[in-house]
Amino acid sequence: MTLIKSISGIRGIVGGKPGEALTPIDVVKFSAAYGTWLRHTNPENSKVIIGRDARLSGQMVSRLVAGTLQGVGLNVVDLGLSTTPTVEIAVAVEKAAGGIILTASHNPIQWNALKLLNHLGEFISEEDGAEILRIADAEDFVFVDVKKLGSYQSDDTYLQKHIEHVLGLALVDTAAIKNANFRIVVDAVNSTGGIAVPMLLEALGVEPKNIKLINCEPTGNFAHNPEPLPEHLREISKELEQGSFNLGIVVDPDVDRLALMCEDGTPFGEEYTLVAVADYVLKNTPGNTVSNLSSTAALRDVTVKAGGEYFASAVGEVNVVTMMKSCQAIIGGEGNGGVIYPESHYGRDALVGIALFLTSLAKFGKSASVLRRTYPSYYISKNKIELTPDINVDHILARIQARYSKQPINTIDGVRIEFNREWVHLRKSNTEPIIRIYSESETYTTANNLANKIISDIKEIISEPKN
């Protein structure tokens, strides 16, 4: 079984033994630690927001979290079925002390997680996360007596408030979208995007009769692997191939990642969601951009072309946000389809991404596939190696760094090695027990060959006799 404690929250497979998976005992322990941390850091504010995606364990986990937070004296506002960016926005609007999003994001159905937010509605820092883990490990929390229990209330209005917020962004042009008369297919993997995305599209001016919904019942029974990668999107691809639609929209279970499909059924490219949205924003408000070390160089290219400066951060939304603030970036995100637009809020938001992309496409006046061809073409090969307890990741990374010491190397997050216009980035995942190996080149064959060479190096290192 698996329980992962990282900068991305507390994530694990539901069921099993306490301490080895995300069991009810672990949910209570980490919720109590987080609630205790909130009370210590912001003693005058007892309000906390929670919300969840539609996965099968969500209601159980939500009840445990809500009751535990009440037990440490916090007043819970429960958004129910919601999205990660909706909870982030609600924390700021409600002026809450923090928030917890109950979602394992792109992980399969057996996983769930507690994603922890600060009073700004942003993911907590690594330092704050370490303190919460210390409190949990030491069980350094005390529950209040019965007369001081926190309150509980539900609020199902925030999806609509989130959509109204998106409509109010200056670069979102609902008239242009309405006039484009888009015909759109949506795949929301049977989670909360099936509620939020159609609501947004109609609010943007897309006619309901022009929206086809696939896997949009929020039952939590994911119709396919929830990570929005091309190999998991054959159903929507076949629908688009029939030629009746302009665009396919795919979101992950908690609606912070956005993948787009062209009118002919080909992927726009998850890496290019941010590139396209950033290009539109840069044309209207020049400035700097940020993405993580595992994201395509195409963002750098469009940024430099627009007169801005590009910066790379460590992987993880909190790292991207920290870098964005330090360089005053006007847009940023991650190459997994995560768009962070500070004019809205500092969090990955697929709804913001959809609204900006549709505005851009409407003003472009041509097809999504034609728009895609206007951007520099790079190909990323994404690979991984499953970890076993006896694999020393730090040793592997150090050995790889030594092998390629003559190349430019960045070690702020794992090891990223530059080879002229190619790069490879290997790092231990924050969300799964794996080493990720990403490589990019101007041809897929070269990117794949580069990744295979590094994988071969890693396997050779792993097989070496232990000293």
C-alpha cells in the first residue's frame, strides 16, 4: 500500500493498515495536525473551507475531515462537490484561515489526498508542510471540549461564483466566443468537471445544443485513466474525428489540468495548453512567464518573442507560484495543462484556461489545429521507473550527474541536463512512488532516444553491486 507525504499534500491509496495507506485513522491524524497548525498560525480566524472531487472515497474522507476540524475548534464551510481552483478562490473570498481539497488529482480511482491551503488560498510552503508533518508524527494536537466544537455549514454556490469570477476577467471576451458559434465536446472523466465545465461554456455563450458531454456524470467511476494524456482520450478523439465539432475539452478529476483536442481528433498537446494561453495573454499584456523544469521550451520561445523573460522553477505548483511572484510573471503554470493566471488567482485553473483559450481561438478565427501549428514544435517523451524500497534515488541522481558533468546541469529539482536544443529531466515524483524521466527535442524520435539512454543508465546503476 502507499502513503506519500510531500509538497503536494498527503496522498495515498484508500484502505489498508494505518501509516501504510490513506486510512480513516491517517485522514483524522493529518486533518488534526493541519487544523492545529491553523489554530497556531492564525488564532483569530477559525474558518476553514473544504471541497472534494467526485471520486468514490470522497464523501467518506470529507466527513472524517470535517468532523476532525470541528474537533479542534474550527468552523467548517463545506463546498461539497467542487474543484481545486474553486476551493482556492473560496478561501480568499471567505477570508478563511485555510482550506483542504480532497482529491488525488490525476491519480486512479483507488487514491485520494488532502491538499492543504494557506489563508491566501494557495498551497502551503514546504516549511509549513514540514511543521504539519511534525505535528502529525508527534500527535501534538489536543481536541477541544464539547462547548468549543467548531460549526459546520454547506455552501453549494461557489461553482457559480467561480464562473462569474472567470467571466469578469478583462481578457475573457464572451461576445467573441458567442459569435464564434463553437461546437465543443467535453470529457470530464465522471468527476466534478462534468458539472463545472458545461456551466462555464454556457456562461461564455456556447449554445447548449452545441455541447456534447462524454463521461460527465460525477459518479466517481472514472471511465478511463484520469490523467488527461492522449492514450487515455480515444473516446473523445473518435467523436472529433467525425468532423462535427471545433474542439475537445478534457479536464482531470479536480479540474486544475486542461487538455485540448483539435477538431480532427488530434491532441493540441497538453504541454501546449499553457503555451497557447500564455501567447494570448502576452499579446495583450507583455511580461514574464514561468513554468517548471519539466515543461516545454515552447513557452520560453513565445515569451522571448513577445519581449518578456522566461524563468524555470522546480516541479510543484507552490514552486511555480513562488517563482512567479519573485519575477512578477503575468502568467505561468506547468506543462501538464496547468494554467496559473495571477489576474485571477495563484492556482492552476482549468476554467480560467478554457475561457482564455476560447477567447484566443475565437479572435484567431481559424481552427485549433491551425493555431497549434503557429507555435514552435517540440516533442516530450514522458517515462517513469517504478521505485522499490531498496532503490536509492539520491545515489542514482548523483551518479547520473557525474556521468554527464560536462553538460549544463540544473539541480534545483532532481537533475536536468541540457544537450544543445534537447534536455532531459529526472526526478523523484511528489505524487507517486516513481522516478520521472522527461526529455524534449524537436523530433519525438530524438526525445525518446535520449530518454531511453538515461533509463538505460539508471538501470545499469541500479544493477551495480552494492558496496
